[in-house]
Amino acid sequence: MCQIFAGQEPERYESETRRLRLNGQSTSIRLERAFWRILDHIAEREGLTTPAFISKLHSEVLELRGEAPNFTSLLRCACTIHLGELEQDEAARFAAE
């Protein structure tokens, strides 16, 4: 079992920093490449660039919560939520067959 996790390619969990603007302010976000790939996919699905998607998400968090503490953790959790939705969609398609 652990081979699945331990044997993954190191490039997958290497950190990557991307510079972008959140609500007009220049910043950088550092995430593992696997999370960037998921965020790229979510953004594409939403018809946005990844920076535009992240900025929109940040704005929505500010609107709902008034602040965005540990925004990179929020992004990682958003990725796991997205993966869970994909899994549910796949299970529903399988059940329909």
C-alpha cells in the first residue's frame, strides 16, 4: 500500500511558487505541483485562468469571512473537495450503467 504513496515521482510534490494578483495586490503562492495541476484543471473547467480563479476565490472568501487566514491551506482543501466531487461523479456514472 505505501508503495503507491512512497513511490510517487518527486516532481509531483516539489513546491512551485507562482506570482499573481489577488484583488489588485501582487503576491506569490507556494504549493506542491500536484495541487497546481488540480487548480489549473478547476480554473479551466470554470472558463478562467488559474490566477483569475484564485483571485475570484480569494474575493469570495473575503466576502464570506472578512479575511482569508492561511489561504494556501484553503487552496489545498479546495483541491481535495474537487477530487471528492470527481469521485462522486464517477461513482454515479458507474451506478447508472
